[in-house]
Amino acid sequence: MTLLDTALDTPVALRTGRRFTTADVAAMSASFEGCHPSEVIGWAVEEFGSRLSLSASFADTLLIDLAVKVEPDIEVVFIDTGFHFAETLATARRAMARYALNLTVLRPLPTAADVWTHGVDTCCGSRKVAPLERHLVANADAWMSGLRRDDGPQRADAPIVDLDLRGLVKVNPLAAWSTPDVERYILENDVLINPLTFEGYPSIGCWPCTDPADPTDPRAGRWSGSAKTECGLHA
Ligand code: SF4
């Protein structure tokens, strides 16, 4: 057993006093297969209360739309890396106007490395991962993301509930939703969409590291030309 295995098998004590092991979250995740994302969100809100955050990228407001219907005051966190497309920042502003979000904007330290001088792994580490970790470790027991198995092969086994490497409970309410599920909900609920989606960007991150891509391989446009496939937030 590695040190990492040992850390993951150590129960995580939460505000509620409840403790989660990897076996607990695996069982919980399995029990949510086939459930609507709103049920998963409802469980997370009930379990973690104000110690639950939702991480938003503003490629769309699908997860936000679902979550605020369960808990209008849920904390939404947005990592402003300093390299977002203008369209992404505009989508964030439209979301604020539509949903009156309880929004927390996280920013890198002034000394954070950037892609131009330090490469993509160091840049993502200091501009994305570190700000989220600082915030979550201080303020949360659990966080939610819009990660889906349909995003690509690297995410094909994503659980609905997990423990992340920070010792926090990670909830992926949309994990099992297919692209047609997403498209149906977006149409029926008039979900806000980042306009870059209609210009050939099926996955949207920072502008220096995002290219248009074939919709059948949505994340192919992220860090294209390098071996990098994830920013590190979902570790
Ligand atoms: S996606 Fe690119 S610009 Fe954004 S934090 Fe990562 S390396 Fe830096």
C-alpha cells in the first residue's frame, strides 16, 4: 500500500461529524447511478450545507441552473486565471444577472507563474489549482463540478461521488449524463451558453490553451499539441 492509498483510506471527518472512506463514497456513488442530478445535488446540500461549493467554468450554466433550483444560495466559485476569453467573462456576468449568484471569484497570487515563462503544468498549478485548493481547504468539506463521462476517455470512469486528493468529498452530479441528456435539459430550461460553443469550441478554458475541436472529442482542443489533458483540479 502506498502513502497515497493510506491517505485515501483515512476517513475524512466533516462538519457534521460524519466520516467518509473511499468505500463509503464508492457505495454512495453506485447508489446514485440512474438518479437525476437534482437528487445528487439535494443529497450534497443536505449533507454539507454551507460547506459545499460549486466550481463553475462558465462554458454554460447547466450545473448552476440545476443547483440553484435546489439551493438558491449555494456558493459558486469561479477561478479567474487572468486568461479567460471575453465570452467566458460575459457569460459569468449574464449568469450573475439571471441567477443572483452567491459568487466567489478566486484569483492567483500576484507572483503566480504563467504559461509564457513556466509552461502549462506550472501555470495551471499556480493559476487554477492553488487558488481553488486554498479556498476549499479553508471553507469547504465538499465541492461539485460539471465533469461528465462523455467529456472524453480520460473521464469515462468518473464516479458521481468521490474523495479527492485534498481529502474533500467531490460530487459530480452530471457524471452519468450523456450529451443528448445535456442538450435536452439546456433546451427545456433555456440554460445560458458561452457563445464560443457555437464557434466550434466544445470545451472552453483559458484562451492560450483552448482551440476549436471536433464535438465528438470535446477536450481535444485543450492544450492541443501537448500531452496534457487535465488542469489538475479534478485530481
Ligand atoms: S489553461 Fe493555460 S493559461 Fe490557463 S492556467 Fe492552465 S496553462 Fe495557464
